Amino acid sequence: MMRGGSIVDATLISAPSSTKNAEKKRDPEMHQTKKGNQWHFGMKCHTGVDAGNGFVHTVEATAANVHDVTVAAKLLREDDEVVYGDSAYLGLEKRVEIKQNTAFHHRISNQPPSGPAAQGFRQRH
């Protein structure tokens, strides 16, 4: 059972890439990124969720091209004992802002999802 920690993850938020607007420009805060074999334009919503009760405690918005692990330290609370994340957070324990907290335990999945549910996931993403 997950207790005393946070689950971290990010999701893409799409934005129109068109320049057919009054300024004839794309939004400068939006960027593109590649997920799987598909390109996306927009932003990312990074969330920190309490592992015990499932409530969101922290939200950070960044450009889509910002890697998930770079925002992870902002998603954690001072009293967190453990952090859970997917393979996008590999190397979290090596980051300077995380190394300072030696009481942390890292539970980061180093493999992509597998099984029947993951096959549907891969087809959608």
C-alpha cells in the first residue's frame, strides 16, 4: 500500500498550432514535443498526488517540451517519505535538488506498461 508519499505524473494539454489569428503568431508559451511517434503542440500539466488519499496537492504548468523529471522536485512536499513515478522520472535520485533530501525513497518504474491494457494505451498515445 502506498502511504506517506506522492505520486508524480504529467499530461499533455493540446493547443492550436495555427497562426491564423489576429497576431499571426503562435502562443510563445506553447511548444511542441514528441510522444511515441506523434508530435503534440501545447503545454504539460505536472501533478503531485498524495499516495494515501489520492488528492492532488501540487500542480505545475510548463511548455510541452519540458521533461517531466526537471519539474519533479516542485511536485513533492517536505514531509514526503517516498515518491512514485513512471519511467519519465528515471534519474530523479541523481538530481541536485533531490540529492539534498537523503530520507527519500524512490519508486520509479523503469519499464513502459505491458499487458492488454498497455497495448490499448500504446495505440491511443
